[in-house]
Amino acid sequence: MARLVVTRVVINKATLEAARLGVADGLLDMAEAIITAAHPPDEPPFGQGLTKRRGTSASVDGRRVGGDSEMPASAPEASVVVVGGFDRPGRFNELGTARQPARPFLTPAFLARQNEAEAFVRPAVQKRIGR
């Protein structure tokens, strides 16, 4: 006769939420490091000084949890969302326009650091969950 095996999994919701907040903290630190490493062009007379304005923001389930900027309206309200970037003229330099070629400065900074995510996220999660 086969014996019935029952496995019970108990989820510690407080620790799970702390881990999610730790992921947001770590990715926010990473976003700050990336935009600090980026060197936006600063051209007179139209964009002078404007591409120097930068910011980051993080939210968990639509609730802002960090950063110094507002979350874009197009950001999803689910899970962990972290954004970082430069003010509006920076987008035109990064992606180009019909009359201006693209001069990426943020993408190369991101690509140079994308493999370092664990180094930012792991300590932040461990700090949040108390390990």
C-alpha cells in the first residue's frame, strides 16, 4: 500500500517583501553608478547644462521606494521597477532625431556594467533580510 506524503511549504511574506525591497535598493544603486559613469554631450546653445540633470527612481508594486526623480507614467505597476537617466535633451542625443544622428552615451555605460548586477543586488538583499 502506497503511503501518502504531504509536503507543506510556509512562505515568510515579510522576508519575501524585504528581499524584493533589497532588489530595488541594489538596482537603484546600480542605476546611480551607471548614470554617474555616463558622459552626456553638453552642447551650446540649445542643450547646454540640460543633459547634466539626471535622476533615478525605484518602485515596488507601484509604490515609490527610492530615488530622487518621479517614476515615468509609462512604468508598470507590477513587481520591481528601477529607472535612471538624463533630462529630455539627453534622449535626443542617445537615440538621435530626424536631423541629428544618435550619439549614445548611456547605453555604453549600461553595457559596461550590466554584468555587475549581482555585486549591487546581493549585499542590498542581505542587508534587508538581516544576514
